[in-house]
Amino acid sequence: MARNSLPQMHVVTTANAFAKTGELLLEERPEGTDWLYPFVVNVALSIELYLKSYLAEEDLIPFLVHEDGSTTYQRFTKCIAHDHRFDKLYAKIPAHIKSKIESEFRGSLLKQKFPAFEDALNKFSNSFVEARYPYEKGGFKGGWISDLMNISVFLKNTIFKIGEIRDA
């Protein structure tokens, strides 16, 4: 089944859950825990999923074949991009959607720190991979965690502000 509207809201809902988890970690800063890496992983994953919500499509898979030969299908959402890097995901988003995101960026808090939205994404592009196994990779190499959170909040707000975009 071809995608016919973006973003895919199942993906956005999942992104919201990871963003909220990161937000709670930042608010609570649980004593006795190294909360920073789980914060970065959750917020970075929310950004990845917000971007992937524009790179996803609905599909159907056969779920049950009945005795009469008819088939019941299960609907699911699949992403057509399998990368974790924000810059690579953003590059794959259709131009007409990117122009709407960039238009919103011009009036955002992030604009005070980054000349373009792509600059913000590039700064933190590999955050998910860097932070998920800090003992193997040497840890998170991004910048201020507040900037990472602001990217997530910006994408969430922008998705809801520009709304659903239907393919022609």
C-alpha cells in the first residue's frame, strides 16, 4: 500500500513517548544514576522517529487465511529509511515537507543558536549511536543537552503545526 499522508502518526506517537521519557529524566535527574546517557538516547530516538514519521508508509501483511480462502490483513507502518543519523534522514525527507519545516525553523528558539535547521541536526546527528553504548564508544560527543531537547520539541511542535500532508 503506497503512503498517502505524512507524517505517519503511529511513528509520531512513539516519538512522543521517547521524548517524554527524556523530559522526565531531565526534570528528575535521579540521584545515584547516570541519567545523562539514557536521556540522550531517549531524546535522540525521539528526533530520529519524528524525522522517520515523514519517511514511513502503511503496509498490509497477511494475518490469517480463512477456510474459504479469504485473507485477513494486519496493517502496520514501516520506515523506508534505516539510518540513525539525523542528517541522512533529513536529506531523504521530501523537499516540500522540508520547506515547511525550514519555514517554521526561522521563527524558532533554535534559530538563535543555529543558522539553519540542518546545522542543528548535524551537530547532534549521531547522538543515538554515541550514547546508547557509552562504555564502548566513548560516549556522547554532541553539545548542550538543552539544544538536543529543543530539537525534539521543535520537531514535535512543527509536526502538529503543519499537520498532515497528503501525497498527490
